[in-house]
Amino acid sequence: MRNWKKLAEDVLQGYEMTNEDALEILNSPDEDLLEILHASYKIRRYYFGNKVRLNQIINTKSGNCSENCGYCSQSSVSEAPIEKYYMMEKEAIIEGAKKAHEMKVSTYCIVASGRTPSNRELDTVISAVKEIKEQYPLKICACLGLLKPEQAAKLKEAGVDRYNHNLNTSESHYEFIATTHTYQDRVQTVNTAKEAGISPCSGIIVGMKETKQDVVDMAFSLKALDADSIPVNFLNPIEGTPLAGTRELNPRYCLKVLAMMRFVNPTKEIRISGGREVNLRSLQPLGLYPANSIFVGDYLTTDGQEASYDYQMLEDLGFEIDHQEQAEITESVNK
């Protein structure tokens, strides 16, 4: 059996994980799982202690998307019966920030469907962000699709701290997930945000008929991109989407994915994201031994669990909400 504790100690001493190391975690027998989680927790605890960062999403524009992403209920090929609406008014976005602050969230994620934001949509987000920054100690993450340099510069000037654009899957698997844009389009958007001085957030979706090598490739691609925040989504196969009925995951494998992501990206925020409730199920608490961040509340078009359950989970684990990050944001606001 691999000495997982020794591997974690090596990573903390600067060892760079190899492709073979990462695959070994995903291929490990289930009897190794607790050892792997314990080892990944050593890395997580070294960089983040027992603190958990809370994030919340607001879906400011739903459906009517031109892209054909196979997992998404908002895509042009989806027949999912979701609520569809155009960009919210600025006041609704600000009200969402107020609720996020009351829920002890540190990062408020403003998301809009579509290939790329229109001028009107971008202006609405920029106006909302400016007012939110004046009122609440929140980190703002925007997720508005493919981004041009001049758009990124405007978002940075408005106060956007982070930009999310997920790679979603590996480069070799991408053509099976979407064809209206390319994997390189996504990489370029992450780099455009970085070049504008915005913290890059980029993650993955596991369970879309990819191989374990694909999952490992995703981990190393995000390492190469130097993404500061890595959301790990587990496919929730929504009826009416091309991937409906795809159920390849079990909770133990999901935990191995989270641990592998921590080993490969030891210093980064790793967030258990969409699909955690339906894929990790009763093992959700164990996911916070490798990961240090979660979403609270609902996702884009699917429901999350009651926030009170998440708070109880953190308390039962002996973990704390990362108020230090909130304090740093507050200090920045008050300068």
C-alpha cells in the first residue's frame, strides 16, 4: 500500500506530484480512502487550518444561451423546464449581496448565462458591484462567459475581485461536451482575467463520461493556469440535457477526486461545488478534509441543501467559517 502520509509530507516539502501519483489516488482501493483523506487533510490544514470559506451564487440571467454545453440546463440544446429570464435589475443583485452577507458568506458570485456579456449586461454588473463594494464586506466573483480584455479591465476597475470561467473537462474530452466554443477559448478567458489583475477562478465537472486520466489532466491544467480558486463540481444529470441519466459517480470516488486535487494544487482554494448533495450524499462532511470551501444556498438552476445544514456540518466537524478572509475584505473596504 502506498504511504499516503509520506506523500503528503513530501508535497509540503515541495515535491511536485506526477501524473502517476495522481492516477494512483483515483485508482486506489476503497480501503485506502481514510488514509488518503487523512493525508490530504495534512496539506489542507497546513495552508488553511480548520477554516472553511463560504461562497454564494446569484443567477442574474437564466437560460437563452447560445452555447451547446451538454451538462447545462440553460444551453441551446437543453429541454429542461427551467425558469428563463434576462438580466436582473441592479437592485436585485445588490439585494442578493445583502442576503449573502447575512449568511456569513465571504465571496458573492454574480453569474449570467450566455456566450459573452452584452454591453448592457456588463454595465448592470459593474454598477451593482460598485454599490455592493460600498455597502458590504464581500469578495465579488463574476462569471459572465467569454471575456475580452477591455471587458476585464472594466470589471477590475469596478471592484471585481475574481473571475470564474471553468475548464469543465479535459482538452481531449472537450469536443464531447461542447462544440460552439473550444477548450482554448476557456483558457484564454482565464488568462484574460489574470492579465487584468483579477484573481482567476476555474474548475471542473466530474462525471461526464470522462476517463480518470481526463480528471488528472484537468488537475494539472488548473495547476498550469495557476487558478487561485478551484470549484470541483460533480455532475447532477438534469433531465432534458444531453447528459441526463449519466450516473457514473459514487461518494468514495468523489472524495478521491477532491483529495487528488488537493495533492496537485496544495496551496489553492478547493471548493466542493455543484452536485455535492446528490453525489457525496451522507459523506459530504468528509469532503472538507481535502477541500476548504463550499457554496451555501442554491446553485444556478438546481437546489442546494438548507444553509442551516451546512452550518451544522461545520460545527459538527469542529471547523470554522473563515471570518479572517471577511475581516481582510472589511479592512480593504474601510480604507
